[in-house]
Amino acid sequence: MKRTKTTEIIVERDEFYVVQHSAAPVALWCEACGGETQFAYPIAAALATQTPARTLFRQAEAGLIHFTETPEGLLLFCLKSLGQRNEPLVAAEGGQEP
């Protein structure tokens, strides 16, 4: 009779992340505005303008609103350029964005 030996190894790993961004705007230099303006994180900007964050990302990529990135790679939107938009602030009915 052949004997087999079974070894069971259980590895448990706990991870805990705290991600915290201030909802308060941050004063930074905006190259496009040519001066110091208030910048906000995407969620704060979306709430302030009642615009889906996805719409803000698309408008930033299209050059319609100004943005900058932190050294950590986080995006910040220029609130001055958000206030100068001439486009609807909320998505159209039926789930389609402007």
C-alpha cells in the first residue's frame, strides 16, 4: 500500500486602504486661465455642477474644461472653467450625455 502525504497551506492576507480627498477646493495655478484658480477633485466638481463625473472627464479630454494632475496622478478640475461652460450641466433624458 502506497502512502501519500498531503500538506495544506492557508494564506490569509488583510488589506486596509484609506483613501481620503478633501471636498474643499484647492488653489492652484491654471495655465489655461493664466492665473491662480480653485481646483476640485472629480466627485466634488460633479456634485458642485450637478454633472456626471464621466461627462466632466469627456469635456476635459475635449479641451472644454481645464484640469491638472497631482504628482500622484490624481485629476483636479478648474472650477473657473467649469463655470464658463456653455453646455448643459446635466445629462439628457434617456441616459445619453450631451
